[in-house]
Amino acid sequence: MKFVEDFSPSGGRHLYVPLQDRMDATEARELVEALALMATSLDPSPHQNITDGCIRVPGSIHKSGGHQTLITPLSQAHGILRRRNPAQSLAQLRATLAPELARKRALKAREAKTATSQRTGGLPALLLKSGSETPLRRVARTGLYDTARYKSPSEARMAVLNHFSACGWSLQHIENELAGQFPGLAALYGSAERQARLLPHEWAKAQAFTGTASNKRKPLPRKPGEKSALINNTSPTLTTGGAGKPSSAAVHQLVNDLENILYAVLDHRLQKRGREGLSLRLLIRGLLGYMRARETDIVDVGCRTLAVAMGKHHVTIARLLPILVQASDGILTKIADARQKAADVYLIRLPEHYHQLARELTWRKGKIHAIRPVFRALGDVAALAYEAIERGRYSPTTAEVVRNSGVSRNACSAALAEMESLGMIQRHGGTWRTTSVNLRMLAARLGVLDDYLDHIRRNRHERAIWHAYLDRFKTTQLVILEADMFEPERDEFWLPPDDAAVWRLRQPA
């Protein structure tokens, strides 16, 4: 897209994007506000008001002295203003800003809902723009860091770069965001020359550090035939007979069989329960995901952890778990109740009447998920539709996505259109395929990643409160003293006999 640029004596810049077709003020405001979500230094106020949205054009006198200076060469600017941007360029800009446009519409819907509730007196006022932000991202955005923790800007830069490297970012992503939502990180370098010289070197060090740390955290693969020695005071003794703990390969095979039963039988039964069935289908997916991650068929995951995986309230999860136990046809069984810091314990198994069906069906590719962070904004229907495309044995059509996801045609079509506008999926010859877009970065652009991290922090805070409450009932004295066994005011020993009694005992009868 072609534009004309000028420079202000105060340091600001103006970008003029001429269009061939006229654009409504509402549409222009929507685009500029979406751009402001991507570039925090952009001021959208000139486009937010029809009557007062005025700017200073090139050649105008500035109030602090000097004039507005045209940066684009005059002949080039004249050609851009004569041959303006066509409608295709505007459509490409809208496709690029699709996540920001969706995020802005969601914010406006929340503001309208809050305003309505305030007029009716239903809900208190909410601070919609006080979203959570991690400390390192705040450093990258503002350039301000804790001097007690980081002694120099170099240490603060390395901490931020280690954070982005651990999150899966690339050097190109970092360079793009230095002039966008993270100008504070660029300010920590001091100058553009210093940034260009140090950024590739520091990024390589950050990747090496995070790669080494992740390798240290992961255990080394066990060699075939190698036995591990168990420490008797920390590891449970393995049984010498009967069934012990299932192996890792056995658990993965069991999860694959259960996924086939879920797609072939259980999904169709839970579809009849309506909206509740939609949540139950995602809940059983979350449990199977934890079962695969922990490599065990005994799952003791709390309601708050499952709530984070599904993007719902923990009270809703506590209500759905007993319903899922009854509706799972023996797949999920509760074997122990929650006690103190321990959660409810569930056994996940493959019932005997499903063994033959599980052997006849082939396993599916990929991993099963509950609700990934991006689908907190897109909804449960979009999550099931995306799963039907991602884990399908071949690229499905729209009718096959509707049939495999088990949702209505209208809801599925709307979800597919929204995901296509965000670049998550694309259509080829009537069939749907997933793209290589990073879902976690897309969630950050939609503004739901902060809600996801805030949900995790809130759960940690609530767990700390609960654990502190339980610690009040702990017995501090575990050793029983001798004074606690006998009463000091009572004589608990026999007096020795006198000499006369001893003489009588020695006389013969």
C-alpha cells in the first residue's frame, strides 16, 4: 500500500494513504483503531471524530516553531496522490488486521454490555483496559525495569529476549515489534546502530540459553534394556506380581484408542445434550490431554487446572465432572474424593465392550486439546471445527466439518468464515486445510493471552490462600514428651516396704 509521509518539529510523523474509492468515517475509524492495537505509538484520535479530526499538512507552521516537512520526494508524492491505492490494497490491509479488528469488536461489545448493565443497575463498573501484563513484556513495552533486579539495560534486554525466545518467537518477530508494540526494548539499546549490532548476537545467546535450560529440564531418553535404580525412601517399591504402573507406550496407546471411541461413539451421544454436551465434549478432551501429558491412567487434576484448559469457571467444571462420569459409559470413574490439598482422583480406562471397536479403527494424527488460548476469543464451536480440520484423515469439505464437529450448519459456517479471515485455515478446491499460523501469537494479537495468564495467576493466588488455611490446622509438635504421658501431680510409683514386712516374709511358715 502506497503512502506519503511528513515530519513534525515535535518528533511526530503523519502517514497519508490515498484511496481510489470513498470510505465512510466509521470504516476509517475502525481500521485506524485496529492499527493502534498493533502499533502503540499510533494516535487514532484524528479519525475518531468527524468534525474535529484535523491534522497539520506539509508546509504548515508549527506552534513550537518550524514547519511540517515532507519526507517523501515531491515527485513521488505527487504520483501517489494521482494514482491512489485501489480497493484490492484496502482488502489486503483488512486481511492483515483481521485479528486486531476482531479484538476491537469484542472490546466494543464488552463496553456496550457493561454500559447497559450500569444503566439497569445489574453489574458494577469494570475496568476494561486494565488487562494483566507480564513484567518482562511491560519492560519491552515501556523500557522501564527494576534496578534492584537488573543492574544495567543490558541485563534487562537479555531477560526480555530470553522470555521471547522461551515463548517461541523468532528474530524477525522481534525486529517487527521493536517499532510496534515493544518500543521500550528498542529504547534499551540506546541507538539504532547499537541495536543493529547487538540484537542478532544477543538473540543467539538467548536461544542458546533457553535451549540449554529446556534440555536440562527434560530427562534423557532411556536406552533399550536399561533399568533404573529406585531410591527406597523416595520412590515406591514396584510390585513383584500382578499389574503395576502402565508403561509410557501403553498409556499413549490407550489414549489413541480412547480418542477413536470418543470420535466414533461418545461425541454423538453428548451432542444430544445441547450446550452442556458441547462443554462435556471439550472436558473429556482436556482429561485425555492431561492423561497423555502425564503418561498415567490415573488423573488427579483439580477443577481450577481444568478451568484454565477450557477457559471456563472452576465451579462449572465441578458441576460438569459428575455428569461426565455418568455419561462416559465407564470410560471415566471416580476412585477417590478430594482431601486437603489433593484433588479428586479419576481412573480413565477402555471398557471391555469397546475393545473390538478400538482395534478396528485407525489412530488419528496430532494431539488432542481442550481449548487453546486463541479459542477463548473464537468460542467452543470454532475449537471443534478447527479440530475436525486439523485431525481429519483428509482435507474435509464444509459438510464433512459440520458432520464431524457435531454443530449446526450456520454456527459452523460462521466459525469457518471467522477463522479464514484470521488466516488460521484456507480453502482449496472446496476442502479446508490448516495454515502454519502460530496460534499462540494469534491469541496475543486477539488480546486473550493476557486473560489466559491472568487466569493462571488467579488460580495460584487462590491455591495459596487455601494452603495457608490448611496449614493452620497442622500440629507443630510431632514428638511426644515424657511430661505429656504422666501427670506431675500424681504419684505413679510404689513405696518400698518397711523392715518389719521384710522380716515376716523371711520367717518359715
